[in-house]
Amino acid sequence: MPYGSRLAAVMTRRIGRECVYTPSARLALYLALRRWCQPGARVLMSPVNDDVILFVVLAAGLRPVMAPVSRWDGNIDPAAVPESTWRAVDAVLTTNLYGLPDRVVELRRHCDALGIPLIEDAAHAIGTHVDGQPIGTFGTAAAFSLSKHVAGMAGGFLAVDDTRTRRELELLRDDLLVPGRLRDDLATTLRPLARSTIRTLHLVRPAWRTMQRLGLLERDDFRMALHAPRLAGSARQAPSLKAYEPWVRVDLHGFRSRHGALVRAPLELRMALLDGDLARRRAGVSLLSGTAWATPALHDRVTHDGPPALFRVPLLVHDRNSLAERLVDHGVITGYIYDPPLDDYAGAEFVEPSLAPAAARWFAAHTLPADPHLARRIVGALTKERATPAHLPAPGPAPVPEPEPDPDPTPMGH
């Protein structure tokens, strides 16, 4: 029986596609990129994304092309992508940022017309639908994350269309897995329990501050250190997951460990509780969407379809960095801030920069991702901190055109 097949069968029943179980969504995404993209291929993606995803794309030997995005949700704006860029890319990678869906119908139409794969990064989007169809069923393949949605520290899926492709990917996955260790499996299993205990005992602030002081956090900022010279050297070995492992493994060292039953069995139990978790997320989204800080993209979705089960709710605020730091004192740790955009972070050596970067910069600089499970606490904290909603600056007055010169410089009457 293939590794993780029981978990894969549960996900297959959920979304109606063949699924491959993986230890993480990042490994699932790497499998998809290796399967459908040739080394050197150019992949259109949003610059408002986790830096780990950038390194997964680079590890697959591909060239990331940064797309223009919507300033309201950070996802690719297909209408703003120049025709010359469409003709030059070999694949499209969605983000479904925080669970707000990409414009997948338009993206699929472009990909079909060009004959290129659409790969869905659905790590934030279990439970997200577009026109009644679940995210993860629009593309050639889709990568999902269990750790984002069932409070685990492992587990992912790659969803594909047919059994033959699934079997091919299972073999490729098995070649990339590394042996798991009992000690690591115990840590993976106990870490969610430790987090839950810290929250229950209201120890979030002292625990977080202690980790900061002891240097136990892998990131000193929202982005990990780039180490550009070392990264450039790794490019000579691409495609190679091993060469990029120092970057791809950040925050999830067991991203390709062959976890045993000690990890997988609790994941099965947690998946059985997924619908309840999604319902609680919708309740939190409903509360946060009614605040002055909520992005208009969220207002629109709630108005038309009801509250979605978002992984995080993007709130738009001024002085975001300082506000995120002050929220720690209220027991709220703000993660998943993707600032600066990937083209500003990595530069033209490693990515093709966006031709229209302003929207990504504005969205990345003002977004405060809010956990819908903590909606009431976050609303209370933002109210106490007098957080100011961020609104797009009004466009300045149109320039007054210069008067056209008189074609005959001779004064009238002379």
C-alpha cells in the first residue's frame, strides 16, 4: 500500500481528485513543478507569497516571473499581465493568498489558450470555492497543506486528475523522502499540543518574548536571510531539492521526512474534524469582515457568497510593523506577513521583477493577517491600540496639459 494512502483517500473523497500524500505542501508543490515544468521554464507567480515557495520554484530549476497583483488581495491580476509576458511564460502558479481565491477561471482560460499548466498552490485554501467548485480542482495539479488547517505540524497533498499520474508522482515522492526518526515524530506530534497549552494558559506573550531573546526563531524579520552568494551557487545544481534545502526547510525541518504512524494517525483524526474547524473559521471571518480594517476583497465575497473559511483574514492597517509587535502583548502572534514582495526581496538575479510593482508593495506593507479563530481577541486588541485602517491614497489631480504651440509664430495682426 502506498505511503500515506489512507490520508490520501480521505482527501480524494473530499475534492474528487486523485491525491498523493506528502509530508508537506512544499514537497507537493515541488513534485508538481518537476512533473509539469522543464528546467529553465518561466513560471508566472505572485510576488506576495511565502519566500519558501520562491525557493521551491528555484529548486525545481525554474525562473520565477513576478506578476502584477490586485492591491486588495495580493493574488495575480490576469488583466494586468502584459500580452508579451503571457506569451513568454511556461506555467502559472496560483497563491490563493490567505484563502482568498485567485482568479482561477481567467487563469485557466489563459493557460488553456497557451497550452501551459496551471498549478494551484492551495495551501491556504482548503474549503475555498469559486462558483461552487473547490479550489484545487481548476488546475493541472494542486498542492494542499494539512498543517495550515488541522493544527498539525506535517502533512500535505498533491491533487491530480488520474490514477496513472498519481502513481508516477508517488514514485517520484518516494525517491525524495528521507527516513523519519522517532524523536522527530514525537516532536511533530507534541508541538501542536504545546501550542494549545500555551494559549490556554495565556502564556503566548512570555513564551514568544523568551524565544526572541534566546534566538530560537529562524527568521529575524518577515523574510528569511537570502544569503545571495550561496543561493547563486545552488543554482548551478538545480534542479535539486538537496541544494536548496537550507532555504526550503525553514520553519518545517521535516518537510520531506517519511513520518511514521505516530504522526499520520493523529492527522487522520484531525481531518475528521476539518469541517468543524472550517465552520469556526467562517464565524471569525464574519466578525472580522465587518470591521473597518477588512480588505474590500473580503467585503465583496461575504456580500455575495457568505463568509469564506479563510486561513487568515487580511486586514489593511497603517503602521503595520509596529502594530504587529504590540499585538504580542495581547497574546496575538502575527505570522504569514509577506513583505517585501519577492522581487524586491530577491532581486533580478533570482526572479524576473514585476513590470507593475506598486500594488504588491502597497498590499504587502499594509496587510495584517488575522487568525479567524482569534477574531474577538484581535478586534479587541486593535480597538485598544486604536489601529488606523489603511486606504488607498486618492489619485492626485490629472496634470494640466501644456497648450499646444501656435503653428504660426507670427503675432496676429502683423
